[in-house]
Amino acid sequence: MTIKKVLVLPGDGIGPEIVTEAVKVVQAMALPIEWEYGLIGGSAVDAVGIPYPETTQQLARAADAVLLGAVGGPKWDPLPRFQRPEQGLLAIRKDLGLFANLRPAVLYPPLVGASTLRPEVVEGLDLLIVRELTGDVYFGEPRGIEMRDGERVGFNTMIYRESEIRRIARVAFEAARRRRRRVCSVDKMNVLETSQLWREVVEEVAREYPDVTLTHLLVDNAAMQLVRAPTAFDVIVTGNMFGDILSDEAAMLTGSIGMLPSASLDGAGKGLYEPCHGSAPDIAGKGVANPLATILSAALMLRYSFGWEEEAAAIERAVRKVLADGRRTPDIAAAGEPVVGTAQMGDAVVAALR
Ligand code: IPM
Ligand code: MG
């Protein structure tokens, strides 16, 4: 195994606490990894005035993978846009070309009671959202707020190039080949030209994958089907904004957004790994945050960036075991169930690895 360089960006809020547990778990496996640390988000704004400092950029470019906690918090809300912590996240995604965001939503059987949906609706849930991450209305130009005819006007541009659609579609079809061979593409083609092109290009790509079944859903209907019959989905492929929204919805199907990992990939092995949830400022520093989404993100890092499949699977098995053993942070505990803190959960995963 060659030595891999991991840049750790704890970020804000609960970020440092949950990242500590993920690093603890990976370090317990004694793998050839060199760890480096950097600043991003609000903590970077506090230290140097911008959310994605040049030193972080250099470390990120030199690293084989990035493990990130979360960014943002009310403290930085009043700042101008370029200083908002979220801009750090958007900047690193764009800078590293991380166009493919994989968000697997899996229901762990012991947590079936933690979902707000009835057990028979969510039982067996195992879907993968493939979200395009470096395009769409998130990055489209022109954008801004300006005066027109004596009033303020805000505007953004929803835009996709066919090359961007094609490459994310390929990621989805390839992923489907390793799963149940079904792709559902989500768009809003009854209203938007970007979506019309999206659908056309996804259909073109589908011809290269005759063994995979492609269906389409309009995004409003997709949101409904996700709570009506979520187990009908295998791979969902969609644009940046629809993917942002649908992945939070999918997260709740599993009981808690504290369970959802993510991988953002550049298509050449480099990746950024982070939980889907945010910085949860309300519980930051209390030692109660659920570190499992970050620990599972670290597993994805071993798998996708380093090709260490066995080690990744070992972490995932350990997480299943601690859940089966009844370890619960408050977000996934049923009423009256005893709970553990962030560090205890990390320790439990380490113990389960053995
Ligand atoms: C996510 C988050 C980010 C996004 C925010 C923090 C910019 O919601 O990763 O889903 O919208 O992409
Ligand atoms: Mg989001």
C-alpha cells in the first residue's frame, strides 16, 4: 500500500467533534496515511478573513483525499457573501473539480423505528443519489442583486452544458451496474430548458448502458415518490439544486441526517468526503453529535480514493454492529432509549473493528 495524504478540514460547529471520531476510527486500522489539517468555512474566516484560504487550497490540491466536517453557523450569517462559510465549501468543490456527489441512503435495520415513516414503507431502503456538484444555478452566471426600475432584483442562472450532463450520467449508470441496474433521472423538463437538455443527454448516455433501466421523474413527483415508496429507487441522478433538496429528504427516510455520508469525486480518484448534514450549531461543543455519517464518509474515502475495499467494508460492518448492539446518539434514539455521546460512539466503532 502506498502512503496516502489526507487533508482533514474540521470546519465549524460540530465539525471538529465528528471529524475527531472519524480520524480515530481510521487511525485504529493502522493504515499508511499521512494526516494534515487545514482551515475552511467560518473558522477560516475568523483566522484569515476568507472561507477557503490559499494555504488550504494548496494542501487540498496536494492531498489524495479530503475529509471534511461541516461549515457554517449563525455567527457568520451577517457577513457578505464572499465571507460566508458555505462559500468555502462551494469553492473547494469547484477548485478540485468534484463534479460527482454520491449520497447513499441506507436504512440500517435496527433504526427502522427512528424513521418518521412507517417501518413497512422504509424497510430495505438502499438508494444512491448521484448529484451533479459543480454546475447548475449554484455556479451559473450572471448572478447578483441589482437595482432595476427603482427596485431591487435578485437573479441567478440555471445552466448545464451537455458535457457536464453526460459525465454525471455516466457516473450514475456505472454505479447502477454495481447495484440493481436502475437509474431514475430527476428533472423539471415540463418547465425548464436546462431540464429538457438534461433529459435528452441522459437518454443518449443510456444507449451505452442497455443493461440498465432508465426512468425519468419530474422533481416534484420525485419528492413525493421518495416518501410514498422510497424502496422503489435504486440510483437517482439529478442536478445540483434538485440533488441538494432530495438528498436531505432521503436522509430523513433513514431516521436521521446524522447517518448519511457523502463522496464528492473528480472522476480521477481524488475525492472530498463529508457527512450530508450541516454544522448543527445548536448542539456544537456538547459532545452529543452523531459521528456515524462522518465515520461512514471516511469508509467511502478508503473505497473510492484509495481502493481499500476491505478496510472500507470493515468500517461499515463495525457501524452496523454498534447499531445492532443498541448504541444510539440522541438523534437516532427512540423515546426512553439510553444514549451515548459523540466520543463514546467513536470508541464503540473502534472496539467493533476488532
Ligand atoms: C450540502 C449543503 C451545501 C449545498 C451548502 C452548505 C452550501 O447543503 O452539501 O448539501 O447546498 O451543497
Ligand atoms: Mg444540502
